[in-house]
Amino acid sequence: MNIFYNGHFNRELKRGTVEQIDTNRKLYKKYFPDAGARVYEENRRNCGAPTILMASWEFILFAKKKILKDNWSPDVVVGHAKKIHSIPFLARKPYITGLITMI
């Protein structure tokens, strides 16, 4: 049984085909497997949603400071952040379960 289908090969050909210039300075296309692998790996690195942790890094640092130095509970930190809407470093609305998960 063939586990690959036609779309698999078409995508690989599309990723690995690059334009070359011959000795007469004319363009032609040629397939290189290493180019296809490089493009595939680059696309895999760039796919997916950005992590919430990195998007809210300043909030995490703020919460860490308040919890460790000022003895605030995670509930108080999130409540304070929700009350003050002008906090510029919030990527999204903070929730207590998310903060406890990150701790």
C-alpha cells in the first residue's frame, strides 16, 4: 500500500525547485532535495501560534515581582491587572488559571 499521495510529491517538488541561470544567462528550474528540506524545516519553525508566555512576558515579570517580593497572591495580581486597563504589556486578558499554570 502506498502511504504517499500525489499532493505529497507536488509539495516537495514545489519546495525543492529553484531557479538557476545557465551559461547563456537563461533561467531554468531544477529540483534540489536539500533545498526542499531546508524550506520544509524553515516552514516548520515558523508555523503555529505564538506562545502566550512570550506575548505576555512583561506581565509575567510583573506577577513574579508582586508574588515574591510583595507577597501578593496570584488572585490579587490578576485582579489588579484586570482593574487597571491601561497596562500596556498585556497581550490578552489575564486569568488566574493561566497564571497559576505558569507558576
